[in-house]
Amino acid sequence: RILGIRELSAQAEQLEDAGKAGDLSLIQERTPTLLSLYRAYLSRLNFLKKDAAPEAEDDRPLADFAVMHDAYSTLKEVASYMDYDAVEMVLESLKEYRLSPQDQKKIDQIERKLRALDWDAIEAFLMEE
């Protein structure tokens, strides 16, 4: 709303209301459309990043093999139960670490699949790990 993107705002509000009402079918039906529109606006507004201040040096510790192994193992387990909150908690805990580019890419993919509520894709992706 702040950016004046009314269509995106209206769709997000509808999904928020569906969530409050527990209407999972509406959420599953409309989330891909919302995400597609959101991504389209991200690319349109990408020029704003050029003016952003340079990021400070990242002083978080690097996630080692043990951290990532635990994270992937936990994700496999909780995703099999479709436990959104638990998956989100694991993803959030990983933000305390710097991830290798390869692991960051994997975690980003899992997060996208989670936002789309694509549990089958999450499980299939994690089985490759």
C-alpha cells in the first residue's frame, strides 16, 4: 500500500483474510498468483537497489557442515508433517549464520516452496540432500 501497488495489496489482504478464516483451499489457489505478481513488482523496482547504501560486512559465523546437516535433517522431519511453523523456525534460525552460496541457494528454494505451501516439492528437494 505504501508504494501504491493496489492490486498486490488487495490480493495480499484477501489471502490474509483467508488465513484468518482458515480457508486453506483459497490460500493454495491464490498464493501462486500473488507470488507471481509480487516477483513482477520486485523486478520493476530493482532499480531502487542501486541507490541503496552498501551493506556492512557480515560478521555472522559461517554455518559449518554440522549446522547445515542438523538443519537439513530437521527440515526433512518436520516437512513430512507439513509443520509450517517448525520449517519457518529452522529457516529463521539459519539467519544467525552466513551460508555458503550453495546452501543459501538451497535454503532460498525451500523458503519459496514453503511460501507456496508446496510440501511435496519441499520433501522431494530435501530427499536429494
